[in-house]
Amino acid sequence: MSADGPTGSGSRHLGLDLGGTNVKWAVVEHDGDAWTCLDRGQFATPISSGEAAVIDRLVRNAPLSLRAMKATINRQMAFRDGIEHADTDDLVRTAMRSADAKEGVRARMDRRDADFTGV
């Protein structure tokens, strides 16, 4: 494992194991025939506290680890840039402007379950 970050020019991959009792994650690099673990960690899943508690715990990870995870996900999703997606972009924009989106934010801030209506 390298605490200094990427060790070469290979592809990087994020692995997540969202288990019922633990969340485990690792960022690995594949270069030729070699696999190198760049960073990894785990924490107890606060599953009895609900989905929001699991998400809250994920976002409290160390900033460098989150940066590595985000970069890995962005690189892995780069393949989609060449695929037509105007229709799904429209769906996302509609969802983001919806009453449900506003309700979701309010509910999150109020620490309560959202009351979605599909509008």
C-alpha cells in the first residue's frame, strides 16, 4: 500500500462492499499484471439508524480518500461521454427542479423521512 497516492500510470479502481454490518472500501491500481492497493478502510455500518446514517458516515471519510474515490469514479464513468444522453439529462434536470427535490432537501435538513408525491 502506498500512502503517497498512485504509484504508476495504470488504471485505478474503487471497490465498495456495502455490507449489513460493515462498509469496506479500497482504491487499487492495475498496471500491467500488477495490482497495488493505494488506500483502504472500513467502518461499522450504522444500518439500524437508516440509510441517511450510512451516507453521513461515508461523507465523513478523510478528504484525500474522498478525492481518490471521486477521481476513480469519474474516470470509470468517462466512457459515457461519447454516448448520447440528452434525454436522460432532461430527466435529471426535471427531477432536480421538482417539488420532490425540494421536499427531499427539506426532509434531510429536518432529519425526517421525505414525503414524495411524484411531482
